[in-house]
Amino acid sequence: MTYASLKPVSRAFDQRKRLIFVRVAAALAVLLLFLTKPALSEGSNGHETLELVGFCLVLICVAGRLWSILYVGGKKNEELVSTGPFSMSQNPLYFFSTVGAAGIGLLYGSLVAAALLGVASFLIFRVTARKEAEFLLGKFGPAYSSYIKATPRFWPNPLLYRDNDELQFSTRALRRTFFDGLYFLAIFPVIELVEYFRESGLLPAFITLY
């Protein structure tokens, strides 16, 4: 799937707008966490299974983001990167972040929460990715047109994978992405703490999520 009717622009997308949307979504997720409870009780087989799958998705998110930043870190908007994870998807960073968002919902023990967080992340990153694509089209022209025609916009296709023999990366970008990934992992103890308060009767829940 490629972008339809892209309009090349000369100015890069203001990432502060994306951060605002992400923070609003995160605030809503926290509100969801405090006002609801999962239908599956803590300790049940179903709840523990969802938690395990969610934790695995969060680990995939962190590892995938680190893998992606190895290729694009320090070169974003300066060089057309089309190898490694970027040979399978135009937006692997956004794909792995969406996987992590869905994983957080499963960590909470709710399929509904996983769907809501996953869809919200997908929609936010979809808009951002299109804005970035318009800038990259204006910067790289036909080379970028060929790239987006051959590479899926979001969902990776492993059959397209190709790589270089040598890889140069930014340690600064890798370090920043690593610490960003810790936010995903930090959600797990927060969820466990909220569940403890809820089981103790200290935190009321108004809505049950399946």
C-alpha cells in the first residue's frame, strides 16, 4: 500500500505536533487505567496469559525500535534509508510503537484496551507518516517515489528484507531511543501497582473492560 496523491513539501514535519498527540493519548490511557478494571480477575489464567503476551509485545517494541534507529538514527530527513527494517516497511519505528501500545493494553489484561491503544497509535502515526512522506518526496523526488511504490507503508513484509554489509549509526540516537523504550517497560510495574490498589479496595473502578 502506498500513499495516494502525495504533495511534495519543502519543510519537514514539526515533530512537536506528534508529541502533543502522543502525550494526549498517553494521558487518556492513564485515565482509562484508573477508571476501569479488566473483566478477567488478577491471577486468573486468562489474565496472566494476556499479561504474558502483552509483555512480549512490549519487548518486541523496544527491540524493534532500537533495531530501526540503528539504521536511521542521525540520518533522518538527511538520507533516504531503505535497508534493514526500512526495506520491509516505510515506517518501522511507528509500527513497533503501535505494537508496544497494543501490548500495554494486554498488560492491563484487556483486549478492548489493547485495541483502543493500538488503533489510537496507528491513527496518530498514520497522519505523521504522511506528513513526513510529503517532505521526503520533496527532498528525494523520484528515488523516494520508487521506494514507496516497492515498500509497504506500515505493515512489514519480511520477504522484501535486504541489508548492507556495513552499518554506521548514531550512538546518541540509539541511547535516546533506549531510554524512550524504558517508558514502555515502566508501564508494567505501574499497572501492577494499580491492580494492587484496586484489589485492596483503595481504588474504585467504574467501567469493566473485556
